[in-house]
Amino acid sequence: MIKGEWSTVEDLRYTYVIIKTWDSRRLIVPMKYLIEETIENWSHSKMNTSSGIYFSVDYTADVEAIREHFKKLVNDHPLWNKQKEPKVLVTNSGEDTITIRCVVSSDTPNNAWEMECDIREKILVFLNKHKEMLPRERHIIYSAQNKSEG
């Protein structure tokens, strides 16, 4: 990964490298950049690539039901490498929502990305069937009696 882009080295020259990005663009990167900056190499064999899928749901959402559905989706997915157990973590809570991070793993970055997109789509279908889990806006309405009580 170079400059936040999923990519592969297409051509290596003395003063620069041609990088092919995931969407087939080409980056011309000076060798100086490769020497001075940190670069992620995800091309090792027998890799385990984890990927996170984030959702904001209502704070009354049934996290355990989401967890069970997510684990079933991952267990049934052909791209899951079975190296890491699927996890559902509540990573943040706000006034109206909680943030859930669903972690998947696969053997390559491309498979992890494809699996992430597929699982995200299926979780969205699940959440839309359980609309009570979707974020809601709440308003507190005070009556004249409530105001006098403080």
C-alpha cells in the first residue's frame, strides 16, 4: 500500500517505480519516496488479512443478534480463511448511536476487500429487516408541568 492506495509494483526503474492501483490507475513514485517512507507490503504468501466493517446503530440495538448473524455470514462465506474468529466489537457510543466494528479475515487483501463489501451488504439487509436497530433521532418534549418541576 502506497500513499493509502492498494497497489502493486508494475515496473521498477532506477529512479522511479510505476505503481498500478486497485482501480488501474498508474502512480509514478520516485525511489526517494520508497527509501524515506513506510510502505505496507501485503504480498507475502500465506497472509492473513483482517478487515473492519463499521456500522452505526441505535444504542438500543440487539448487539448479540447482530453478532450471531454476522458470525453465520462469515462462517458461510467462501472467502473466509478460518484463521481468525469473526468478531463484533462496540467501538464507540454517542448520544444517539453506537458504532459496531465487525472484523473479518481472508487470505489476500483483495479477498478481504471483496468479503468486506459482501458482508456489509448482507448486514445492511439484516438491519433493514430490523428497523428498530437503525439510528433514530430522539427529542425530549417538556410539558409545562415538567418545566415547573425543574
